[in-house]
Amino acid sequence: MDDAAALRAAGLRVTASRLAILDAIRLGNHLDADRVARAVRERVGHVSTQAVYDSLHALTGAGLLRRIEPAGSPARYEARVGDNHHHLVCRRCGEVTDVDCVTGRAPCLEPSQTHGYDIDEAEVVFWGVCPECRSAGAAPDARTPGATPRGA
């Protein structure tokens, strides 16, 4: 299904900025809202930051995007939805990489106690140093809060 059809199926209006947002996120790597806004402006011209945030909220609510929030980083968005994958985050540069579910069916990890919750998702973030930072000699504990991933 193309993006316009996906928007219609989700009950959302098809706009140039929403199409540009979906495209930017699909082509980017876990982009934050500022990076999305820049990419959208390059494609369609002036779009307010608030309009980008509103669209990200609507697209996430409709299940067309996924919002992740690694500790020490602004919210990031990805187009990989509908599965229970996890993320690897570089402590040095902030690069985020998808990793398939650890084991089993969703949710991947069963808690020792549900406390009455009906669990439908598990979020796991693996932290470490990416190959590029490691080869550049970055120490595993060298944290860069809010670091922007390479190529973002």
C-alpha cells in the first residue's frame, strides 16, 4: 500500500507534508522531530514546527509511525511498525539500530509479575558503542547525552 492509501485507510487527510514526513522517516535513521522538520522543508517548503509535531502525533496515533525515546535523547520516529523489535543505541554518537525480537512471540519478554496488566508490548534498548565509534577509539562509557546519530 502506498503512503497516500495508508493515510486514507487510517482516516487521515493526505497532505504534502504528511507524505514528506513518512518519506523522510523511511529514508532516515530514527529521526527526531527537528530532523524530520528540516527534511520536510527541503521537500515542500515552509512547514511550521508545530505542524510537523501535530502530524507526527497523528501518524503515530494511527499506527503509521513508531515513537521511541532512548534515555538522554529526544523522541525519535521510525516507519517500522507492527512488530516487536528492539533497538541498539551507541552511547557515544547516538546511532540507533533496529534489532529483531530477543526471543519468542510478542511480547518478547515475559515479566515475572504482571500486576494485573494485560501486556501487549515489551521495549528493550541495548546500549553499547557502535563499530564506527569503537574503531575511532571511543570508550564504552563515553556518553554523549542527546547525541545525534550519524547521517541523521
